[in-house]
Amino acid sequence: MKNYKLTFAVLTVAIVWGTTFLAIRVAVETIPAWFVAGIRQFLAAIIMLIILLYRKEFRWIGWKNLSYQLIFSTLMLIIANGMTTVAEEEVTSSLTSLISACSPIVVFIGSVAIGLQKFTMRALFGVLLCFSGILFIFWDGLADMANPDYRMGILYLFIAIAGWASGTIFTKKLNIQSRNISLNLFYQFAFAGIVQLCFALLFSENYNFENWTALSISAMLYLAVFGSVAAFFAFHYALTRVSPVQVSILAYVNTIISIFLSWLILDETISAKFIIASVLIIIGVFIINYNKELFKRKQIEK
């Protein structure tokens, strides 16, 4: 693509979000999940505020725009990101990334339900492939379902997927175009950070500040700087230049990167059934989202 900014944004989202599942898993080893999520977003808000003040762009965005940002923040950051972080206290990062890759399915089904997309036989085939992959996942780890903590982790993941899909559909339905991505992100991060830190104080049984390791803290800082600020800025930028369907293609790359890193660094077991499930889900999501315009160059308004 000739639009280098868009290319860089797409690569940033693909690579950085492919590493966030690993970083979350490392962070929650010694830091309670809601603290990881809350501190991550609050630090991201501070970074965005510094950038805005330096550029002299910080200002009030108006009640209408604020309501949009708070809804987006609730769905994408508090629910989707927060519940994913909580889930990774019990669920491996590779499984988390694979289940999260199913979010485009929910986006598609939700879009069909409200009339944004048409349901086709090709889409039905893609959905069946995805669900076949999900069956492989849980058949392979059926014994783990006896663990109530594991079951809750899986439930949190599906809540996270619902939040992410709802946020994507919300943006698509209202056709929200961001004039100042940095400003909107500040309000999103600040709101999510405050809410999640309140959750941390309310729901964390033991803070264990003295047990927070340097590795976990480093992972949390990585999530704030790259997982939140860099990746979300790139994600919003990409959404204003191409369609949500085209952006959703990144889910395939994210999943592959995450599973590989989980195996390489965390030594997580990747079974043959897990690989089959990954292939089925990725192919299924691709079939659902595929259209003739997906890989065509598009005139970008500067």
C-alpha cells in the first residue's frame, strides 16, 4: 500500500496485540488482574494527556462525543480488556488468544441481527468451521472443565468477546469518525483506568504489593505503553481509513503470533487438536469476512 501510515498502523496492531496475551499472562502471575488492567489504562491516560498538553490539543470534547467515548471505553476496555485480563489468571495465553480470535464471528452475527450484513451460505459454512474449532478446543481440554476456576475463566473470555464485538458493532453502526484520536483515547483510558482500579480495590482479596515482581511490573508497563497507547491509536486510525471487516483480518495474525510466543516463551503445551482448532477457526473467520473488496487498494482521504 502506498499509504505508509496506514501500513504502519496495521502492522502495529497485528504485532503488538499478538504479544499482549503473553504480557497479560506474565503480569497476572504476581499482580491481581484488575490492578493490571486498571494501572495499564490509567498510565495510558497519563501518557495521552502528556502528548495532548505538549501538542496544546487538550480540550473538552462535548457531552455527546464524551458519551460515545464512555460507551466505547466500557465495551472495549473495561469489559473486553478487563475480563480478558481476569480470565488469564486461570486460562493459558494461547487458549485465550485462540478463543478471542472468535470475536469476528460475534461481530458478524451481531451485524446480521441488526441488519448491517446479510447472512449467506458461505457465512454459514464459516460459522460451522469456527464452531468445529471451538469443539476441538474443549474436547481437548474437557478434563479442565472440572476446575471451577477454569470454567469461570472461560466464561470471562466469552464476556470479553461480547464486549469487544459490541464495541466494534457500535462504531460500525454509528459510523463514528474520530477527528482527534489522541483526545478521544485519553477520555477512554482515563474512564477505564478509574473504573478498573475501583474494581481492583473492591474485588482483589489480597493486594500483595510486596510480591509484585519486576517481570510482572515490566509486562504491565509494556501493556500500558504499547498494548494500550500504541496499539489502540493504530487501531482507531485504521478504523477511520478502512472498513471494520478489513481491520478484523488482524485477528488471524494476532492469534498466530500469540500462540507461537506462548509456546516459545511460556512453554505452554500446544497439542495436535489445538493446532487443528486454530486452523479451523482462522479459516472459518476468514470465510465469514471475505469479500471481493477485502484486499483491493482503496482511495484514502488524507
